Amino acid sequence: MSTSERGQRWWARAAIACVVAAVLVPVVSAGVMGVVSLFVAGAAGAVVTVAALYWFLTRIGVLRWVALAVAVLAPIIVVALFIRANLLWVVLVAGALSLCAVGCAHAALRESGADAAVPEYSVPPPQRPFLIMNPRSGGGKVAKFDLVRKAEELGAEVALLDGPDLVDVTALARRAVADGADLLGVAGGDGTQALVAAVAVEHDVPFLVISAGTRNHFAMDLGLDRADPTRSLDALDDGVELRTDLGTINGRPFVNNASFGVYAEIVRSPAYRDDKTATVLALLPDLLTGHRGPKLVARIGATAVAGPQAILVSNNPYGSGDLAGLSRRTRLDRGVLGAVTLSVTSTREAVNLLRRTRLRGLSQATAVELIVDADTPEIPVGVDGESVLLRTPVRCTIAPGALRVRVPRTRPGVKPAAPTWDWARLWEKAYR
């Protein structure tokens, strides 16, 4: 057994010990009836809070604000009951032990560094790199970090998207390859990166990501430095190549994800850019209760999900706890799409999400193809953060290992995603 395996064994044993302690502390301190009271009060508070939040999102007028007040008061009342019964310390100790168990389990079940890292390939520096930069992206990071001058000093040709007219980025990238460019790069948002990445795949040239966007999700999952985009330029001198997947949706490329349903409908609203919060609160009641928006059907491989209110399709799956595409993908070369569907049409179904019920409410899966159909000829889709209208049925696919991404040899790296809690695996690691 290797040192790493021995370490994971002891982490697994520590996790199991913390779980046992978290159960015994309430039993010893409060007795069986006390434990039952704790569980009933805590469960009731959680159910009331979730139900009230669902009402807040799906109702308008006075009922919405009454529901919000209940959602705030319910956990306060539960804590007050625990204090009155002198059981709050028991809950806090059991909670601390539970958190310790989760931390130990993550350490025990986390993939090894070799399994979590995308393979790297040594490559010579490009001779004629061509970079497209959007000076407005990321609040002006191109100018702030003097990216144009630094790129040109490294031998790159730079095209700025600073004119008043819209530029066909795809045509610009194809023209650069025709003129002899042997690397294409982008300093801009994920949507622009996806368009140029598709041209790089089409002509089999490497692709460079410069983290000059707002959120830089793709750059984060490549392990790049998001705080200093100039470090991305190090790949022009001393870079390595990664082979990553590229998603497509009705032939349009995406590097991160495509969203259907509630989010896509909200982003499509003209009022969203001016007042995001007010737009979300105004549209959610009709979208969640089915009074607005197309009726969707998702076919994930051989499985059909009817009537989901939200669908997230990602270029490789996100971490197990991430249902909104806001977290990390440990690897971008698994050759599968990640798929999350959510359908909550009643208070009961909202409460069932506390148990992560898979009956109609929530599903997570992977597939090489996903098809979204609807009762309308076109539906709005959020593709890498941009709202577009696509004809139905919408077909999402994955191109495994299609994209040659050039990254600096020295970079922060990818933080591993939290592994799924699995009792069988945990027990096996602890006592096999």
C-alpha cells in the first residue's frame, strides 16, 4: 500500500469516527427522547423554511413577503427552542463533528493528483501567434494589464475589437489562419473564446486562453491565473499543451455550458441588464409554476425527462455539489456532457429537494448527447452566458479531445472538486 493510500485509509476511519461521535453526543447528553425532539424540531424548521422560500419565489404581492418573513423566522424559532431546552450546545457539537466528518471524507475520497490532472504535452513555441483582444471585456483588463504591448513583445499579432461596428470573430480567426497563424488566442469573454476555439479545432491549431474576461470560468478550469492575465501570455514562451473537449449546441461551440428554461428566459428579458434582481423576482412566479415559457423535454442518452423548468448542459460535469454551473470542473477531457435537470412545481417537490429526491425533482447525469425539445419552434438558450434563440429540437454533443489548449508550464493549477459522499467507498477505503 502506498503512502497516499495509507493516508486515505486513516482519513476514511476518521470520517467514520466523527459520524459515530456526532450520533452519540446527542444520545448521551439528551437521551433518546431528546434526540427525537432535536430531529423533529430541526426537520420541521428546515421543511418550513424551504416551503416558505418556494412560496416567496412563486407568489406575488403580500403573500410573497409573508413567506419571506416565515423563512427568516423559522430557523430563529428553532434555535430559540434549543436554547430553552438547554440543547443548543449539543446541536453545535454534533454539527462541528459532522463538518469534521465531511472534511475527512473529502480527503479520503479525493482523486489522486495523477487522476485529477489533464495530461500535458511538451510543444515548441508558436512562430506566428494571432491574438484577438476585447478591450471592453472584464472592465477593461486589456488596457489595465497592458496586454497588447506585452503580447507584441512576445511576437504575437494582436487584433483589437474596439471599433463601433460588430466584428465577425469567426471570420477574423479564419483569415488569420489562412495568413499563416499557427496559434489562435483570445483575451475576452467565454462566448468569444468558444467561437475562436471552434476555428482552432477546424484548422487543428493550438488555442490560447487569456484570462481577461469577467468571470473566466474556462480559464479557471484550465488552472490559469485569473487575477493576472499577463501570466497567460507565458504560454507563448514556455507552454505545454492540453487536449480538452469542446461542446456543441446545434453546431454552435461552447466551452462552459448551455442553460435552458428559467435562467435562459430571465436573461432574455430586456429588463434584465438594467435591474437583475427586480427582473428575476418579477418573472420567477410564472416561470416556476408553468404559466410562462415553453414546455421542455430533455432526452439524456436513453432517459427522457418531461417538463423540467431548468436544464444545465456542461462541457464535462461540474463538481457533485454544483447544480448551477458556478463551481469547477476538475477535468475537461472526460469526453462526456454533464446534465442537470430541475423540476419543482409544488411545495412538496421543493421540500423533497432536501433529500435530493430524484423522482421528477432533480437529476444529474452524464451523456455524449443530449436533446432538448419543446412545444415551440424556437427556445431561448444561454450559451456561455450569452442569450440566443435556437430552433428545436436542440442537440448538444461533445467532441472529445478536439481542442489543443496552450497553457503556461507554470500556473496555479486546478483545485480539485469535492468528491461525492459515498458510504460504500468510504467503508472500503477504511477497512478493506
